[in-house]
Amino acid sequence: MLRLQPALPDRYAAAEPGDLADRIAAAKATLGERLLILGHHYQRDEVMAFADARGDSFGLSRIAAGQTAAEFVVFCGVHFMAESADVLTGDHQQVLLPDLNAGCSMADMADIDAVEEAWDTLGGVTDIERVVPVTYMNSSAALKAFVGRHGGVVCTSSNARAVLEWALGGDGGGARADQVLFFPDQHLGRNTGYQMGYTEGDMAVWDPRLGAGGLDEATLKSATLLLWKGHCSVHQRFRPAHVEAFRAEHPDGIVVVHPECAHDVVDLADRVGSTDFIIKAVAEAPPGAVLAIGTEIHLVKRLDDETPDKTVVSLDPLVCPCSTMFRIDAPHLAWVLEGLVEGEVRNRITVDPETAAWARVALERMLATT
């Protein structure tokens, strides 16, 4: 998805780190309670130093909704996260993203046109009333609204199993659906399906670049889980060879990975869970433990710094940051904050009222389900 972020003036782009830190602190002090800075776990330390709250995408959006005194919510994350914050916050609150080019490659792998086309195709071969669309939190507001309109629901990496059980298990009056269309991350869907007892034969991958998703009619009708062909570019880097190399060097080491990793990696890991789960797993590990973490490097490095009694390393020695999350830096944060001090709202993210209303339906359905 194309987003145009103008180049920053030299007074930001060429500024020294110490000068930027002083200017960010001064702007933050001037704005006081009118400002709330949210920092996603994958952010740079130079940004996280000024975050009023750190967390995952949905957790931060809920924090923003609860901080009603904050007129300006600066979301140091990516575009879909800022959209979710705008959906959940009040009309008097404005959400800003320091760099408009901070998108999410996974979220962009499923756009509303492709999903609507897939839905129409499914409706031509099966009873669409028996299909529940489920979108991962890492998706646009348009897709959250789509599932809201069509009886579906949003999920996070923490509650994906509960959401799929709701969709396929019903509420005591029989199954709600025979089939789930899960997007945009195939790996979270697959790993959750295996966790629930489904097999490879119960799942099929929908490739939006191919007619009918590249699937024949029999598969379209029989697959319980139709998994969108999308992935996280960071988590897909981790491979079984990384696990094997770590275990060879650290036989007593602990491997903890995110469920956005491929199933062959998840299958070899000691523990699997969301970002918050990973943080807790490190905290609960015994002193002296060596842990290899399969997730974004900024969080891994921060966990190592904050737990000096343990050794926390990236499962992939050739570490790779989230390139879009990495766009949020001190110059962009200073530019946005000083704009607010000057009375200029820069990079506001807004979701139109109808889309926001249906997206809230999907989110509220998730909260009621889990």
C-alpha cells in the first residue's frame, strides 16, 4: 500500500541524538496530559524511552481509549495499529503516526478488494452463511469492518484459539460455521488449527493471486480452515536449522517463538505464544537460563538488557528488524510533537465513521467471545 511521507526538514533529519531527545522531552512536557505516546514492543529504544505505555497493538489501543484526557495519541507503531486506536478512541481524540510509511507488509497482503473477491467466489460454491471470516488484528480497518458486517470477528495471537473455537464450535446450539476464512497470516491460522486438533487435510491455503485461490471446488467446499497466503516477513525468517543450531550450542537452552512463525519451527520450540507471552516466558525462566527468541530483534535486545541474570538472544543470528516498524525514529517523533506544540496536527490517521462502526462490531464480538 502506497503511503507518502514527506522528507523531514534538516533540523530534524540532521539533528544529533542528544538534541532530539531534549526537544522531544521539552515538547512532551509542554503538551502534558493532552498527549499520550504509545510504544509498540518492536520499537527502537530511542522511541520507547518516551513512551507513556508499551505493549502490543490491541492492548495499546485499549489504553488509548481509556485515557480520555489525552487529546493527542501518538502511536509509535504501524498504520493498522493507529487505525485501531482511532476506531476505539473518542471523537475528541486525534491519533497520529510519526511516519506514514510505517506500514505492515503482512497487513498489506490482504486488501479489501481481494478479500471481497474471495468471499464472492466462496459464495458461488458453498453456503456462505456457514462461513465465518476471521481477521488477525494485523489488518486494515477495512478488513475489520468486513468481518464485522459478515458475522465474523477479529483475533489476536493470544486469543486465536478461543476465536476459532467460537466460530467452529458454536455456543451450545450447534456449530456456528462449517468453515473459516482466516486472513491475513496463514501461519497463525495453521498453528492454531493444529493446536485445536485439525490436520493438514482440514486446511487449505487461499492464494489471492490465483483464480479461486488456486483451489478446486472440492477443496473449497471441504476445507475447514481456508488460510490466506500471507505472512510476517520477520517471523517467517526463522527456520528449523536455527533451532537445531541453538540446541547444539545450548543443550539446556529454551526456545520461545511467536505463532506467526512457520509450523515446522513452532513444532520444535519449547514454548509458543504472543508477544506478551514471550515477555512473561523470559521473566519466568530461571536465573542463568539461555533463551533463543523467535520474534523481532528490538524486543529481544530489550529483554536481554532488562533481565541481566539471563541470556536472551535472537533465534536467527542474522537478526532482522521489522523494516516498517523501524521507520519510527526520534527525528519523526520530534517532528510530530513539535508540530503539536506549534498547533499543527501532522500525520493524523482517521477511519471513516461507517468503517469504524463495523470494525468496532468485530472487535466487540472478539471481546465477548474471549
